Amino acid sequence: MGKLNNKVAVITGGNSGIGFATAQAFIAQGAKVIITGRKQDAVNEAIAALGSNATGYVSDQGNLNDIDELVAKVKASHGGVDVLFINAGVGFFAPVDQITEEHFDHVVNINYKGALFTFTKFLPIINEGGNIIFLSSVNAYTGMSNTTVYASSKAALNSIARTAATELAPRGIRVNTVNPGPIETPIFSKTGMPEEVLNGFADAIKSSVPLKRFGKASEIANLVTFLASDDASFITGAEYTADGGVMLKNIG
């Protein structure tokens, strides 16, 4: 029997990267998974790969109407939800003196506002004893150049999770956060940077990681699966960092 046998799990942004890897891990542990993505073709491709225990919906986390529709569909098809993994996010980077309102609104609408309202709108159908996991980032702490908006949007999730863990404890709902370091996911290719700049950026990041490599999406998925399972039944309001040692350089 799997650690998530017969559990219903929702993963936003589950069509690629960490979200897709987590969907695979959840299904392997017996869960029924609902994923979202912003493009129908990408969602269809992911569902075909995940198999019969997966359902997918097109939903933009930055659009509150989409979130309402998603909650209604999940309630109609599955009733309650045992695990909510708020994973969807975008990364756009710029020096602090070049931040535009458009840049700010795009990142914050998805990473912060969208994540917050995904959480609050799903709450009525989260089962007693369920759990919620936010995907944050070590950038919430590292002070890395050009990440002001992205980093602050992720830091907001850590704060939400701590407060929510206190408020939801009477319902037995656990709330935790995962802070990945640099992971091999499509988010880097979506930043809009030219390929040569992107490659240089990637090399610079890799050299700053004590383990001298990018993490794998499956490694983060394993951590999320642990937090979603009863193995983590006494863990709430916690942050788990998986960064190859990046945060070691920010201690002391």
C-alpha cells in the first residue's frame, strides 16, 4: 500500500517541472491527482504521460475566476481534497532600478496573489487532517541580485504558511513550505533571456552550489511526497530547504 493510497491531491502547475515530477511521485504512492496548467496542449500531454489516476484542467493561478472554476470542478468530480500543493509560479528577473509595474504585477499576480487565493478558495474543501504545501524558494533568503520581485513573492509564501499552520491546526490541517535551490526545470527557459546569457547564468549558479550541480525535480518531489504523507504527521509550520548547500553561504 502506498503512503498516499486513495488520497486526492491537487497540484497547480503540475504539467511540467517540479509539479509534474510530484504528480508522478504522488501517483506512485497511490494518490489520485488533479493537475493544472495554463495551456491545454501541455495539460493533455502531461495527463497522457501520468495515466488514468490523473486529471487535468486548464487554469491560470493569476486569474481568480480560473481559481473559482477550478475549485468548483474539483469539488464536483472528487468532493474533498487531502493534499494541496501550490506549486505554480513564474520567474522574471531584473536589476532593482529596472523593475517595471508590468514585471511586478505579472510575478505577484501568480506567485503571491494567485497562490494566496488558491489556498483560501480551496480551504472549504480541504478534508480534516489534510495538508497544504507551498513551493517557495531559497531566493526568499539569499539576496541574489536581480531577484527582488521574485524573491519577495516567494518570501510572502513562507509567511502565509507559518500563519496558516497556526490557524488551521484545530482542523488537523498541516501547512508546510519547501524552499528549493537551483533545480533543472523549464522556469529558466521562460525568463526571456537570450540563450547565451541563460547558459552563462546557469553556469554561474551551478558554480555557487556546494554540491556543484543543479537539483532534480524528482528530488524535490520526494520531499513534497514525504510532507504530504503520514510520515510527516507531526510537522506543520516548517520550512524544508533542498538547495545543494546554497544556504550554507548565508549562515554566519
